Amino acid sequence: QVQLVESGGDLVQPGGSLRLSCAASGSILKINTMGWYRQAPGKERELVAAITSGGNTNYADSVKGRFTISRDNAKNTVYLQMNSLKPEDTAVYYCNCNADTINILWSRKDYWGKGTLVTVSS
């Protein structure tokens, strides 16, 4: 019902910046919370940042002050601006949204993108 497509992952040197984008499409009635998660090798998936439809944000302590999440509701798109990147930020970053949809029945559920790889290395 909802498809999420991430973009922006790349190889970047420590201290560099990247901007991730995630565009949602489908039979969307409303997108509630949108967020970015990441999973590094050998580690559990963790929340990086989230943003509500009203613009309230939440960040993992490890990225606070370095990353900024934002959204464009008109485009159903969420962004993650990542500055001062560290090697420990290396992970596959996944876009997530909680969305309301209706075609046959109304539904509210979480949707996930396929992920985009961010590698921070010299």
C-alpha cells in the first residue's frame, strides 16, 4: 500500500556530510510519524531519528547535534541531514513511516524502505 524509496547513501570520509532522502508513495491517507533507523554489522537495528506529522523530533543520543531530520509533507518525503560523520555511523539506513491508508479498508501500519548504505571511512 505504501512504498518507501531511500536515496543518498554513499562512501564519505570522517567529518563529511550526507543527506538521505526517503519518498513515500501509494494510496496514502496520512503519514504519521516518519523516521530513520540504522543497522550496523553485528548490531541490532536502532532508531536514529524520528519526526511526527507536527514536526516534533527525537534523536538517538549518538547522533544528537550532528544529524537533523526534516520532512516535506507535500512531497511525502523525509530527510536526514548527517554532518560530522564518524566511522561508527557506518550502517544500512532504513526509512520508516507509520501511515494511514484506505482503499478497501482503513489501515494504520508501519512501512519500511529497503535501505541505503552509508559508509564512513578514510
